[in-house]
Amino acid sequence: MANIEASGGQPASVPALLRRNAKMFADAPAYREKEYGIWQSWTWRQTLEEIEALALGYLELGLNEGDFVAVIGRNRPALYWAMMAADMCGAVPVPLYQDANAEEMAYVMNHCGARFAVVGDQEQVDKILEVQEQLPQFERMVYLDPRGLRKYDHGALHQYSDVQDMGRKSRDRHIKTIEAVEAKLDYDSTCIMLYTSGTTGRPKGVVLSNRNIIETAKSSSEFDNLKQTDDILAYLPMAWVGDFIFSVGQALWVGFCTNCPESAETLNVDLREIGPTYYFAPPRVFEMQLTNVMIRMEDASRFKKKLFDYFMAHARRVGPAILDGKKVSFADRMKYHLGELFIYGPLKNTLGLSRVRVGYTAGEAIGPEIFDFYRSLGINLKQLYGQTEATVFITAQPDGEVRSDTVGVTCPGVELKIAENGEVFYRSPGVFVEYYKNPESTADTKDAEGWVATGDAGFIEDGSGHLRIIDRAKDVGQMADGSLFAPKYVENKLKFFPNILEAVVFGNGRDECTAIINIDLTAVGNWAERNNIGYASYQELARHPQVMQAIQEHVEAVNASVAEDEMLSGCQVHRFVVLHKELDADDGELTRTRKVRRKIIGEKYDDIITALYDGSKTVSTETEVTYEDGRTGSIRATLEVRSANVLPVATKKLAAE
Amino acid sequence: MHDTGGIENNRRYEGNVCVKDQVDSYVTEDGRTIGPVVMEMKNITLRFGGVEAIKDISFDIREGEIRAIIGPNGAGKSSMLNVISGFYVPQEGEVWYKGARRPPMKPFQVAQQGIARTFQNIALFEGMSVLDNVMTGRLTHMKTGIFSQTLWKGRAEREEIENREVAEKIIDFLEIQAIRKTPVSRLPYGLKKRVELARALAAEPLLLLLDEPMAGMNVEEKEDMSRFILDVNDEFGTTIALIEHDMGVVMDLSDRVVVMDYGKKIGDGTPHEVRNNQEVIDAYLGVSHD
């Protein structure tokens, strides 16, 4: 069974790895999920049995080699198994974002021509049934949670456990097929197809082979010295490449345990109960946690607040150095230990990060204050740079060389080069096979020698060899006077303030930069509460004069910091508005991974941008919004346009030298 | 996250109105089976001193249906619910339950008969966690005594594990996992209402009485609650009798509606019938002067 091995005698496909683990780590936990308040776990041997039963069931239902199986739902072991079972049948799993609306799903499922879908619950079943007519190739749906589905027509709809039972019963008939398929699977066969989130245009299907997945899992596990006894919490969208690498790729390679939370709302409790040793979160999650800690400390008693401030100040001073193993005086070390006892330890425990050995953040730039806060607590938080097309890993920060302003050195097996326009290119064993049914895009992105364009502009720092990313290459533009325009750089600086959730900076081809800003309701709302400022809605809070004043101070602080950078001092924000609604993926303003869609925002708020440049003091605007259930409505508001102080751009000559 | 659009699901079954009173059971348009009469109120009159809160009211509740009692303030709805739950004993009239006349009984005896309720002014144990509150709903299903429960050995241990499982399934069903261990006093109003529903459900009742389940809620909370009520009825087949002010909600949810005004019954039938009943329109909107 699955004897094909890659060089070095290692298993060459996901099912082969699974069989190896079922032998090697037979009784070690492979997956855990909290259900009915109790953590249920499956050993590697049981996992293999579950997956095989499902794969046999797939075959009984008529799944063929080369078919596509859409997988939609929140992170649950059964859905990870659904992907691996597809691999076992020689089919290709395609995980989709569970919060995608029916049309987005229809596009993706049509594009790959999925015949099967495995979904989590009624919500997803309903979505697919809604668009079923647009999917000529779609045949069968398997669901996990039967709630509310009892009365649905079960002609082409099956419960997950029934499919497994069907598989167990028909084992004799189909096991030979599975053995034959697995024997054929090798490093070059497709392991998974993931759709890019579509920051620009339609999502593209990224085909990743077993080589991509296994080589990446192998080198990255070695890079961070991951162990079989590690625990991770799987809570990031299953359709995101990182989740597949962590919860399936690395989990299979190393044999560690993947833990699935009970529901999205219980995440914090589950995190604390599991205490992962290997943890991954986008900067937004760390930001939110820090904001919550700070808000709660504001409400704490004076003594506790004093204690917290005192030890946190000490941690900021020596914590990162201790973590990096640098020289720290004995007295400072002792004081840090005391702090660990009173503050850092309990705080890490509350956050569920006590056991974290390796923590990563990626996807967006993280604020230096936030980054340093976690590191000063003794949490080994590092940065990583990657993308779907690279099977995540391009660069990562090795232990001891962690900084908030770089994304690290190249991962093992990765080569980097910087093009003349500053765009970063890479080549690695993780480089994707192709975009499915889209040879033009494949050719645009990947050249004949295997170099892939990241679309990001950056440079390799002299001396350290660390990569620094400035911005999306296509967003980097020029101001009217020819100086560099890098909106993301400024936006990130703005977003580092807890009060600012989102910022969009405009200025390409213009004389001056301006910005549209979103306040963070949690942080600003708490501030309003503490200062006895009443508000009835987001809209009202957003235009409160004191809020406007606070945001103005933030903008001016950012301007001062931007002015120090010779290359980018032209990007200071001259005028800004605080938007009356949160930017939302449902309105198409953000991608599903919550990245700003600059162009769409530019078109949608054209009237506001005009007002930002024509010197008006206020602007009246009406915006269409989409509610969660798909209905639309509109919000009307009059926004104040504020001017912020800017520092003279005197350093420009220096930049030209 | 719930698809809130489902509330408009057609739960009405106009047309065969007169047939259903004679038959043992029938199937609604949305495929639910409504069984025979499970509870019947016969000529109930309830007085508090000289005040007649309920005057000679008769109606029945069928197995598996959602039965609403509506009416303006002071119409006697809550009194009616208290009669059903056995808390008030009417001076005149009979309560028939499961084919037999029910003698006056204590509330705990009523609970043992499979009737559970929620209260208009939330009556939870504020200092206890959500889970503990839900567990109290399992009380009628526990047979071991206080002594063996304290020792927590053998049967008492098994029993608690079984009951905890039921409680957890209900917590999962009502999606309150995230607040499982939170003390009730720290919860917002809408969630407390849901916890109360959870506790009532934990008793695995045949008949569930809801006293204004949506009072004081915002639109979103109402939609959630409506969805849960429909789901409870659908998944567990629980018969539900509810009092509610929000007419839109009542009309969408219920199979049949009793309308009360000044202690008298002024209407009884499907939402469609009730909506077109002139007496009901007058009671709610005042008499028209056209």
C-alpha cells in the first residue's frame, strides 16, 4: 500500500504519510475537538480508520479519480478528514471560505467543476442549494451537522456518518481501488487546490502538489524544530493555505495534534484549555487581545494597575533580550522572574499562550508596540512572509533574530531576488504547479525558470540579510512631484493605534496624501464609556468631536514618523475623514481575509475623495450597505473633513543622493 | 449565524380549517404532524377576590403545535398560563391533560407530568453559572438522593454524567457554549432569556410554556429567539404554548392563536382567521368609525 516513496525513503503523498503515522504514532492523539463541553480525541490509528471509511463511502457514492470535492465549514476534524479522504480517492479537495456568499461559492465551484461537496451545517447546505442550478457538474452533498436538515430531500444529500457507514459496509468492493490509487500517487500528483482570496478580480485556483505540501511541511518543521508532542489550535479559515499547512501538512509530517475549537465564540476559552505550543494568528488577533487586556487593566483597581504598569515597563526593557538569549544583568533577570510570577505568567495563562514555544504572525504588518508587548512577556512571537503560491513559506524569522520591521530570512530551500522596480521574486520547492484553467495568469506569475512574482515591493537589508516589505508593488506609485507613494506603509502606521481599525490612504499621482479612517468600536467605545460620552450608534461615535480630535492627533503622530523616512516623507496625510460605517467584506470593500480593496473603495467613495481634495469642510454621502442576510439598505451621513499638520518635506534632497 | 429569512416560512394552513377539529391528527403545509389534543381547558373561570381575571374560557392544545395566547395588557394571558402550569387553581372549570382530568396539584407535580415553563421576568439563579442553571432543569430526571449525590459514587455519578450530557446538548442546540461557565448575573437580557429557555428544555418537557419570550428584545434577538422556538418544536417535537405581544412574531410562529380581552376569549383559530376576526381587530385597534 502506498509504497511510492520520494528520495530519502519518505512517504510521497498525504495518504502515505497518514498510513505512516497510523503505524508510527498509532495511539498518540491526532485530532481533538470540543463537543458537548468535552474534548473528544482521535488517535492517528482512529483517524486513518475514519478517513478510510469516508473515502470508501465516497467511492460508493461514485466519486472518480480527478474529481473535485468542495469542503466548506468551520475547522472540524471531520472536514480535515474529508480533504484527506478525497486525496485517498485520487480526487482533489477544494476548501472554500465558509463565510463566502452563495454567488462567490457558485463561481468557485463552477470554475473547478466540483461534483461533490462536504459541508458543515444547514447554512452551507442552503447556500449551495440556492445556487445549485448554476452548477451543472455538481452532484452530491455530504453534511456533518444534521440539525435542521431532517426534512430536506435526501436524494443527493447524505449525512457524513451515513457515508462512512456506507463505506465500511462496502469495504470489500472498493478497498482495492483505494490501494491502486494510493500506489499511483506521487510527489507530482495534486494534493489540494486553494482559491486565492481575490484582492484583485476573480479568485484563482492555486494547484499544489504533494511535493509542495510535503517539502514545505518538512523544511518549515525543521526550521522551527517542531515536535510530535506539540499542540496547535486550528481556527483560521480552512480555505487559507496556512491552515492546510499547519493542520494537515505539518501535522502529518511531524505527527502533532490538531485541536479544533467548539465554536468561533468559544475560541478564547478553548485556547486557554488547550494551551497550544505552536500558535499562529494574524496581527488582528494579537491586536484585539492586547486591546482587551488594556481595556480590562483600565478598569482594574489602582494597585493592580500600578503593579501591571511597573512590571510591564520592566518587561519591555529586558524581556525581548532575555528571549533572544542576550546578556542581561542578574538584578534585571531576578526582577523579570518576579514579574513572571505576578504579572506575565498569569497574563499569558489568561491569554492561553503559556505554553507557546513557537508563535507566528503574518498576512499583514504588525505594530511594533504590539509585537514587542508579546515578546516582552516571553512569548516567542515571530514574523513570517508567504503566500498561497509559495505554499506559505517564503521568509521567516529564526529564533534570536526577531524584529518587528522585517519578515526574516529565506526559509530553507527558498531563493529570493529583487527586480529592478523593487518587486520581490522567489523560487522554492513549494512553488505552486499552476493556476487551474488559467495558463495566462500562471505564465504572468511564474516564469520558465520557476521564479514567482510576489506582487510585493521590498528590499533585502544590508548586513542582516532580512527581507523588508514596503507595500504591494502595484500599490506603490508616485506622487505628482515624483516622490514615492506607498499607501500601505502609512496605513499600517495608522492602524497601530488601537483606536484605528482600518485606514485607506489615497494620493497616487496627486500632490498630497489623504486618508479615510475607520475607528475601532471596541477601543473607542470603551474610551467613550470611561469618559461619560454617550452615543447611540457607530455613526454617532465616529463623528464625535473628541473622537475626531483623538484621530487627528494619531494622524499627526504618524505624519511625524513618516517624515523621518527619507524615501517616504511625501506620504504624510494632509486631510482625512472618519468614515461613518465599518469597511466590510459583505460590501466588497475588504477581501474575505480582511484586506482592503483599494480600487473598489476608491470608486465607491468617490464623492468623499473629491471632497478630500477640493478643500470642502464637510461632505454629504450616501452609501449602500449589504446586511448579513443579503438585503441591502443605505446609510446617509455628513462627514467632517479635517486637516492634519504635516512636517515640511525637507529631507527630499537626501533621498536623491 | 442564523438565516433569519426563515421566519416567514409558511406555517399557515388555511383551507381545511373546519376539518382539523374533528380529526385526530393532520399534517401542516410545512410537513409537521400535529397530533391529538393533549391539553384541554374547559370553561375556566379564575377570580382574585372580586376580580374575574378569566371568564369561562375553553380551548385546547394539540400535540406538536405552537399555540399562542395573545391579548392586550391585563387581558388575563399570564393568569391563563399560570392555570395551565398548575400555579393557579381556577374556581370553576376543568383542566384535562393527556386524556384525564387534572386534579389541583403542586407546581413540582406539574413539572413531573412533563410541563416546563419560562417566566416573563426572568427567574434564573443569578449567582450560578449557565451550566448549573440548565442542570437544575434536570432535577425531575434525577432519582438519587442528596446523600449519594454528595458522595458522587456509582449511580449518582452515572446519573450526573447522563444529565450533564443532556444539558450540554441543549447548550449546543441553543448556541450558548461560549457562556457555559459564565454566571448568569453577568449576561445581557437577551441571553438570559435564552438560558431560561435552555433550563426549561433540559426538563425534556412534553409541553413548553413560554411567557413573553421576546419581551424587551431587539429585532435581531427576536429573530434568533423565533428561530430557536421553531427549531425546538421541529427537532424535539415539543408542544409549545406561548404568550406574546409582538403580533408579527405570533402570526409567523404559531399554528393556532387564542385571543383574550378583559378575561374573555374573543377569538380562536389560525393566524389568518384571527387576523380577519372583527372582534380581534376592534380589541387591538379600537372600533373603527367608518
